[in-house]
Amino acid sequence: MADDATLTIHVGERSLVRLQALAAQTGQSEAALVGEALEAYLDLHEWQATAIAEAVAGSKAGEVPIEHDRMVAWLKSCSTANELPPPQ
């Protein structure tokens, strides 16, 4: 494919053995499994890094999106007969 690129990585022997075993079990190539894992990792960590950066910027600007006490009260009420609505 035109948008594929090559990446060389060093992994521990145990990780390589596990990858090879999974590739054999699933019938997928090692490269396909690593590519899939990398995409999942990037999706998660890009989202987290962006959310953290936005929260830090908001905090520096004086924003407090949800007060700590309201969040604690809501969490304590979860799964009780008097569960509070999530704080906004």
C-alpha cells in the first residue's frame, strides 16, 4: 500500500516469542498484529494526552469544570438507593 511505512523496533525475547505464538494462533502476520496494537495504543494515548493538555490549560485559565466535593459526593452515591446525577 502507498501509505505503509517501515518501522524497526527492538523488543524483548519474551515479547517476540509471545508475538510469534499469537501470529501462529490467529493466522495473522506479526507485522499486522504489531500494526493493530500500535494503532490501538496511539488511539488511547493521543486521546489521553489531548484531554490532559486541555484540562491543564483550563486549570491554568482558572476553570474548574467539576468541583472535587461534588465529584466525591456523586461517586459515593453510585450504586446506592439515593444515587445522585453525575455532576456537570
